[in-house]
Amino acid sequence: MHMEDFEIIKQVLEEDKNKYALLIDKYHNELFKYVYNMTNSYSETEDLLQEIFFKIYKSLKKYNQKKASFRTWMYRIAKNYVLNHLQSARVRIKNNTYEYDDSINKSSEDIEEMAVKNDQINKVLGVMKQVLSPKHYEIMHLHYFSNLTVKEISETLMIPDKTIYKAIKVSVEKLKKEVT
Amino acid sequence: MEKMNREINEQRMEISKSKIIDSVMERIEKKSSFRSFFKEFKAKFALVFMSIALLVVVVIATTGNDPYQPIALNEVQTKKLVETSYMSASIISNAVVSTTATQLAFMELDDSVTEFEKNIDEFNYYFNMLKVFIDNSDFTENAVIEELIDQNYQYKINYLVDGKEYVFFLNFDDEGNITGEINIGSRKMIVDGKFEEKEDEFELELTARRNNDFIKIEYKSETSDEIETKYLIKQNINSVYSEKEIKIEFDSDEVKVEIIQGEDEFLLEKYSENGSVIYFMEYELNELEGEVYITESIDEFGKTIYSYHITEGDYEKDIDLEDPDDDEDEDEEDIEDDEEDDEDEKIDEEDDDLMLNSQISTYNL
């Protein structure tokens, strides 16, 4: 898997930049889910992903497979970009508005369930921002909203996995106190 | 811990995928065509550029002006130079004396001695050095840079930390190589290092040397809006080599410092309670976890006393220690004598041992 990515990157850099579409195709959905979990907006997720994938392309020369897998390196860029974006006041206001999607085609029970879940996620996000230090916030948002394992979060953030485990433990306790 | 996933419309996601692939590939295409345009005219540009460069050289040579122009230090370079030079000079000039072998042997026999106490000397030096960061006082803002003319060094950077003056003389060339010296009172350290700047990356390496001791600090930043500053420290003090990673995390209202050495970790933060400042530390030493509350007070002789309340495993302990910096003048004289006479060094170490054993009270939980 890892070698495959590296082979594609090599080809993109050396001969065929169109091969980059293969990497977007491969990682689009998991990054889409990660970003959408944070933004709760399809159009915003789309805009952010366009920028993220273009930024990844521009930085491709700097990627070092000895230091991290392409996936965790890509998450590092995505995480920085999304968090910087979310920090702006403009976005915070925008986040509070809901966007139309085809949930109208679902049953009323589904919609209710979705709304409750969305509310819970928004609440947790708000509390996380309030009570956690920036580093713990970064760890927790990767832990909750991406499919990365602790080891992968450790590689993404370049922090020892022991520290990640400890941070998750401490943060969950803090969040439980606030949310319950 | 359960993952939090919002419900996603798969169809919408797939549509987005095609849109993103198209738009990103289009931008890549544009970027490449812009590049190839310049590639095509590269030879012409190169010729024009070379002609202009030649013209400039001729003008400078014929007007007889001194072509030497000192390279200016920018804000980030100065800030990081001040921070790394302070850290290296502070550690090396205090020449961290780890707990002696004899002392350790006694401690190993005593079940009530915590892992933290076995490492307290070294921790204390780092705590003193890093306190200025934890206290969130940006001492780098007060640094004064002076450009020197016709002297051995191009620049002189002065800054004050805890009332002590650090004077850093340095030269650096257009390749980022640094040479210089740091003076704290009568103590002098020789310094060399290198800067590297690429787009949004900044790297600095600085090595300070004093007698047989050296300390090398590596700093690397990948983003301009960093909230965490990370330093890798390689040191050889009193013939003991060690490597540490120091992370300083800045938030709007708090600063956290993490020291990692192999499997051992210290996480230090500061907060206020009832008007007094408390430093709280979590640590893991030799696979033992513990917590320490450190409070600072001044005794009747005006000396700063640090009180440590340690909780480690089944033990809770209170220890009071003097701030080693309070004996600065005496230490300075001692250090000068030490360089001439090794015997004095042994006596000083014994004195340090006595200080550690002051006011210890122990009880089992």
C-alpha cells in the first residue's frame, strides 16, 4: 500500500503529473469524511478539499517516505489547513447555519436521529475547543473525526504514541465532565 | 472511544470527488503551463540576467565602493537565536551535575526515595532554565541587536533573563553559517551553527562549547503560525552524553513545557490558585508515573525556595530546595577555582549533596 503511493508520487514528480488524480481518487472519501465531520457543510468541505489536495500536490517534493506514510503526511497538511480555516471568526458564524441536503427524502425518524447526532457532535466540538489545550484539541479531533489509529495520529502529529494515549485519556475525562 | 461520524450522503461525496479531481487537475495543468512558458524563455532570461549581473559587478568595481554589505538578521532569526543561545548558554554554564553515583546508591537502598528525587538535580536546572518560557514573558522582545563595525564579530545581541545579562557576539554568512561566542558575566562559551530557510520552513542549529562540555540545540519550524516550539537537545556535560526533546506549547492563557528523554517524560504547566503561582508537573520516569506541585516562596534570608509536593506510586512527599541561581556569585567563584583545582570540585559536589537532603518528610499513603 505504502509502496504503491510512493510509486505514484515518483511518477507524478518525474513524468506524469496526471497520475496525481489516482491519489485524489484513493484518499478523497476518507478526507471528505474527516473534513465534513468538522465543518458540517458539503460546499465548505468541497472548497477545503480542493485547496488541501492542491497544497498536497505543491508540497509533494517535500514528502519523505522514511519519515511518515503518505496517508499520515497528507492528514498533517489537511489537519493544519482545516484547523486554520476553522479558527477564523467568519467560519465560526457560517458553521452555525445548516445547509440543505437531500435529507428531505429520508423518514422523519431518520431526520430526527441525524439532527440529534449533529447536535451532539457540534456540542462536543464546541466543548473541545473551550476546555482542551490546542495540542490536545488537535489530538482529539483526529481521534474522533478521522479513521486514524493512535499510532497514525502519533505519526501525523510527530508526538510519541504514549503521549497521545495520555492526552486522549486526560481529554476524555475533561470532556465527560463538561458534556454530562 | 467511539468515533464521531456525521451521516454522509454517499452520492454527494462521489459527485464531489469528480468535481475535486477536475478542479485540482486543472489548477495543476495551469501551474505547469505557466512553468513551461518560463522554461521556453529560460535561456533568453538567463542571458539577460547574466548581462545585468555583469554590469552591476563592473559598476561596483569601478566606483571603488566596498561591496561588503552585512546581511540583516530578520525577526524570526533573531528571536530563535536569542532563545537557543539562552538555552544552550544557561544549561552549559550551569554544567548540570547529575546526582552522583554514591548518592544514587544510597537512594536505591531507600525504598522511600522517589524516582523524581533521583533526577531532581537535572530537572531543577531545566526547570530554572525553562521557567522564563512557562512564565510567558517573551524575553526575546527585549533583545538589543547592535551591528559592529571593524570588529571580530558582525553583531552583538544583548538580552536579560532573570536579571542576568547574556551577550552574544556573532558572525553569519549568506549561507547561514554562524560563528560566535556567548558571555554570561565572566563565563564564555564558543558557538557555531547554521540557519536554513526554505519557503515556510525555518531551521536553526546552534552548538555551544565550554571546556570539554558541549550542547547542541536543533530547532525546526514548518509553519509560520506555530503554537508549539520544539527543540532537540544533544548535550555532553561532565562527560555524560544525553539527548532531550523540549516542546513549548503556547496558548492564549497558558504555556506548557514537555521534556522527553528516551522513555522518560516531564509535562510542566503553570496556573494560579488563590493568588499564588503553582507549577504542576506530570512525569514518567523509569516507567513510574507521578505528579509534582511546585510552589515558589522567599525565605527570611531572601532566598528563593521551591517546595515540591510529590505523589509517586504509594508515596507522597514534601521537599524544599533552594534556587541554585541564588548562589550564583559563589558558584561563579567556585567554577573559576574548579578549572584550576579538581579537588575543590569534589568538595562542591559534597556540598550539593547536603542541600538535596534538606527538609524531607515522608509518609506512606
